[in-house]
Amino acid sequence: MVLRGDIAPWQRDTINEELDVRLVALDGRVISMQMGTQVVPDGAFDQDELFDLFYVPGGVGSGAIATDERVLNTVRRHHESGRIVAANCSGVGVLARAGVLGGLPATTVAAIARGLRNEGFNVSRSRRMWVGNPAERIWTATGSYGVNGSAVAMVSHYFGREIGTIVSMMFDTHSGLGDAIFEPVGPEFFEHPELESSFQDLFEEMLLPAD
């Protein structure tokens, strides 16, 4: 909406652009969320289709798709084709299982951070809210608290700071995080080792199941 000028709090210097943004599901059917919300996707998942940016969200369902070869192959194809791949929360585990993270710095929700570290992935102990690797076209973010900042950082990187500023004011992110939202790597989280360990014990098997 910002890019095409629907939301224009001032006269922008940038030219309006149109993006085709779609929410796809594996079989195209209505999705029942954990708390009963019904989500209607824009269409069915097509393994042969390539997007400029392929984004994997987190949540309870990410554990199942972390072992789904259709999704993993699609992530690999996008990366190998020079497209951007991104994920937040436990969706980062899907990128890891697809083999595109390698040794790159990454971040994720606390619940699977330990599991990814144990598998050899580069998730620092002091997790960042988001970690962008523009040269490698990979962006990872933590759970819900890091999502807004990471979205603004990506938007700013690919569409410019002016667009990022408008989006950040819509999310009210700029007031909370300041100019850090324009950087490819976000601020550090506070560490809560004992609490994180309890959540990892509870959720790791669900969100990052064994191969």
C-alpha cells in the first residue's frame, strides 16, 4: 500500500510501484490456525513458481514443514536462483533444514535457538532481533517482537529509507527502536537462560523435529 501510494503522508520522491504479494498454502484450502482462526490463502503452493522474495513464517505449523521436502526444495530453488529467502520465529528452522543458512550468522526464536546451535548453525548466544545477510539474500528474525523491526529493515534495504520510514511509523516501530530499524542487523535481546531452557525443553521437538 505504501509502495503504490495508497498511504502517502507526504509527497514522496520515489516512484509508485506495484507488488504482487500472496499468501500460499500447501493445498490451497482454508487454514485452521491454532486458536481456531480461519485463514483463506490466495492460492495453492506451486513448487515450480519462483517469487522475488519467499518468506517462511513461524508458528506451530513450521515444525511440520521443516520436514516437508516440497517446501525445503522450494526454499533451495529460490536461493539457488538468486532470489531472497526470509523467515521469522521458528520458520528459521525451515531455512536451516533446507541447507541455505550454512555458517551464516542467523537468529531465531528462543524456543529453537538451542536446537539450531546443536546442529551447527550460527545462532549467537546474545540473539539479535533480526539478522540480514543482503549479499547472500537471506534474512532471519526472532519471534513476534523482532518481526516489525526486521520487516522495516528489509523494506528499507530493498526500497529505500523513505519507504522504510513510512512503514516504520505505521507499525510504530521507529519510536520503539529508533534508527536501528534501518540496519541489516538488529539490536541484541536480553538473555534469560533458565527461562529459555524451559521453553526449549517444551517446544523444541514440536517446532524443530528431528530429520
